[in-house]
Amino acid sequence: MTLSYVGTQKFKLSPFALYEHAVQSPDIHVDFFSRLFREIRGREAVLLREDFCGTFRISCAWAAGSPAREAVAVDLDPAPLRHGRRVHLGALPAPAAARVRVVRRGPAHRTTVVVHRGWPLRRALPVVVVRPARVVPRVVVGAYLAPVVFTAAVLTRPAPDVVVWQDAESFSKDEDWTDITLNADARGRRMLLEVTEGKVQVDFAEIVFENGDARVVDFNQKTHGVGTYGLLEFADGRKVDHVRVVARAKTTEARLALLMEK
């Protein structure tokens, strides 16, 4: 977002910075919490839990104020948490930063992975948090093709002009196994998987084509770090309806992307 004032230069502020400037005064908040707790309990407060913390600027100010203080910052949205880690937590001295615990958590119902008849992998499936698909899949799995094993072949990221589709999801270690579905609705010849942040442990990916055929890529629950990997080739230029992935972060936060080449 760009702001412009008469007689001043243009400058940019992120939505998170705008929010902080509009409604937060961390030093005043911290002083108020500390005084109120002292008046009520007769002792110093040492632990702050900041629910709906957003960028958790107040938690960072709390921990920075005294070596005896700790903070737990809790929110569901990964975007402001990433901003807070980069801007506020990263600016703290290491001892103070170590006293701030960031938790991504929200209402979560866990269930065993649900698969269709003919599922080709013969092992116990994990209990997962199922994230609602941003776009409801148009195609239901009709038949499974023979599964393939993920080889973790490292590739060069394709040029933007050959990428016909891409999408990504963030994972939090606190969520553990998570079941996501990404809408593709695109035709191409090769699917790639990219870890853009952290480390991700993947159970499987299920690529569903427009005719109802599905190909399962078995990761065998192996962990992969930042890089671009070949996922599946389909030289006939098939149209993919959607892709389902079951994975979990092995670092505090991780991000996984899928790309398809034309």
C-alpha cells in the first residue's frame, strides 16, 4: 500500500504496519498490564499470553522489558505471524527472542484421512486436520492409476512463461498432519513440487485428472527441505482438476507450492 501526503515523499507501509500504527502502543500496553497485575496480585507479572496476536508486537515488547518475562503469542493466520517473526522477533536480542513462543492454532477437528475405493497405498493413514478447499473440486476420483514413488529429483525452477498454474499453502508445526486440496483446472505436461520455506514431511500427493483418473505419488512420509522437485510427468498434456496433499511442517513454519508446466 502506498501513502502520499501533500508536501511529503511517497512511502509504503504493509497492512500489518498500518494496523499496528492505528491501534497499538506496545509500551503503553505493557506498562498497563504490568501495573494492573501488580495492583491486583501484589507481585510482578512474568508470563503474557497474547491471543489473536496478529504480528505479536506486544508479546515482543513484553519479553524485551525484563529478562524475567516470557510471552506466548497465539494466532491462526500464518501471514501476520510471518511478518511478526521477520520484523519484531528478528529485531530482539537473542535472549529476549528465546522468551517469545509463537503458536499458530485455531479450532481444528482431526480425522483419519478419507480416501476413495481402490486406494493404492497399503499402510495406515495419518490423522489430519482437513483444510477446506478454496475452490470445490469439480471432479470426483473414479479410478486410481498405478501409484508412483517420489524420487526427490531436484530441478531448476521453470521460467514464469512456461508455468500454466501454481498455488501454495503454509504449514505450521503445531497443526501436525494437514490435508490440503489445491485447485488446478489447467492443462500441462509436468507437475513440480516446491518447498519455499522450512522443511516439509509429505505422506502423499493425489493428482486428479479431468476424466476422474487419479495418480498417487507416494512420499513414504519422508522430509524435504527448500528446493524444486519433479512430482509427476504426463507427456500427453492432460488436464488436472485438483491436487490433494497430506503433509506437515517439520520446522516451526513451512511452505509448499505446486507448479505445472505447459
